[in-house]
Amino acid sequence: GEMRGGYGAVQSTPATLPHTRRHVAIAVAAVAGTLLLVTLVVIGVSVPPRTSLQQENGSQGLQQLEYFADMGYTNAAMCDGHLSGAQQSPVAIDEGVVGVSNVVEEHLPPFGWVGTEGGGLFRMKTPGTDQETGYPNVKLFVHGNKFDMSEAHVETMYGGNHYKLDHFVLKTPAEHTVNGVRYPMEQQLVHLPVGDNNPFNALIVSVFFSEHPLNSPSYVEKLYHAIPCMGEGKHCQGGFSFAEMARTILYQTRGASKWGHVTYDFHPMDVCKVPPCVFGGSIGDASIPAWVSPHERANFRSYFKYQGSFATPPCEEGVQWLVLSNALPVQSDHLAAFELIMGDIARPTQPLNGRIVQEAVSRFWTT
């Protein structure tokens, strides 16, 4: 019955969205002045007003459709999670802490990525002119809360199916809840199928973040600094290392998460020089830092799995979700800036409609 979360996780029932930290975001806006305000305008991120529909957590199907209408979507007809047999996302995961458990333990494979080119190190794309067509290049590293990863050339095999990482999004607050805890932010890495024989429409890997006064992983700090310069159309100096992000995510352990620390301390020499570059998972166990022992519940072996949908319209189902157990810290001022830019954009949790959530277990775990 240990409650997850460490610093900054919001203890609430799945039927609520937190009202915390709005004063923090306002304070950051006052300090940042026009910089973040310009960012909001240029990258076109609308901050939706809080509504009773969001707070009521979509208790009725009609409210679900109105919720998406309020967010500006016109293609939400299939998003009603209360329809018979619907398999919508996100969901409230409960190991029996809040209510009746909807989780079963299963021996599931470890998860990992393979970088097929360049070790996952690439430059942040910026607004500019396409060298071939002469037209403006609108494919940005970040637009709104969507971060393009297609040029990182990162792939994964899971459940015998082949996927390529396409992009990731940030959601504030987190969309999934675990044992009644709603974290302040969630990163969702969206992988699309490679080939025609994949029974799933996507594989989405979800990472939680817990607020900490001082700590953010290095890659989160890069994202924090990238948002305003990308929004204003300036050139973002430096590159973005997928290797760093991947290892930070996959090697995060339960103990580090509990105390708001980061297990993996990235070093530039850790970047793979000759592809294929393996980051965690069953193929890459040899590359796991020595201090991540098999007895620690690191994220590459510690996750929840269920079948659901995309969380935005048209809410297409047939999506395999892996929700990683151990949250990463996010520094308070970084979190407030993300919240200010994105607003409260998390979709309410959806009915399971008989679905079961699987929790990865391993015979090596002793804690």
C-alpha cells in the first residue's frame, strides 16, 4: 500500500484535476515578462479555460464530446469512452489502493530502443527556408506541445512488432493516474508501426514527472530552453541527444523516483558513436550502468501495459500503452513554464469497460 509520487505528485481521486500551482505559473509569467507571452502567440498554443467538464472528468459521454469541442476539435465523434466496448485512453490504474484493483502481474519483456543512425544525436530543427523548394520550412522540433523525433531514427521491437518513434508530447497535468495519484506532467512517446503486419495502430510509452524544487534531468532542461527560442523563430543552439533522454527515462529506479533524484547521470562520452545504438531493454542490458542492479525496479522492467486509444481526436483505438512506473523529477520553475505555455490539456480518465492493466514483474526483483 505504499503511495507513489515523492515530491510534487498530486494525491487525488481519478475524478479530479488539480488546481495546484496556478499561482506559480502566474508568478513565472510576471518574471518572464513578454518572452513567454510572445512564445504563446507565436507557436499558436491556446490555453483552454478551465471548465466544469474537465473537473467532472467526463462522467457522461456527451460531456466528453463537449470537452473536445471546447478544446477546438471537430472530429471527436468516436471519442466517447462510455460507449459499450470502448477502449479509450487515458485510464486510472489502481493496484487496490483506492478501489478495486484493475491490475494483474505478468512476466512482460523489458523495453528498450535502438538508434539506427547517428546514435540518436541530432540538431533541433528551427524555422527557416527549405534549401530545395525555397519555401518556409514548417517542420519544427517543437510546435505546441508536440516534439518531432522522426529524424532521430529510433526504433523498437515490442511484443514481436516493429515500431519507429515519431514524436512525443507533454501533457499538464498527467493524463493517467496510478493509485489515485495524478502527477503534474506526463511525457508520451508515440511510435508508429513499421510494415503492414502490425495489429496495433501505435505504441505509446508514457513517462511521469514529479515536481521537485531543484532537480530536472538534463534533457528536460533542454526542452525548457528550446520552447521560447523555437516559438520566437530564433535558432536554437546545440543538438538534442535521444541517447541521453532514453537512458534517463529507462534507467530511472524506484528509489530515485521516491526522493526526487535521477538515477542515470548522463555523460557526453556515453553517446553511441557507431549505430546501431541500443538503449536499455533486452538487447541492451550490457549497456546499463553498473549501479542499476537487477534488484532495482528500473523503468525498462517496471511498467503498466494496457490496450487503449490516442488521447486526442479522432481517438483511434488499437493503441498499445506502456506506462512507466518510476517518475522523473521536474524542477518547479520548469514545470510552471510548461504549465503556462500548455495550460491544463490533460484528457480525463476513461472507463476501462472490462479491460485489465498488466504490470510487468520479474523474478529478479526483490524490492
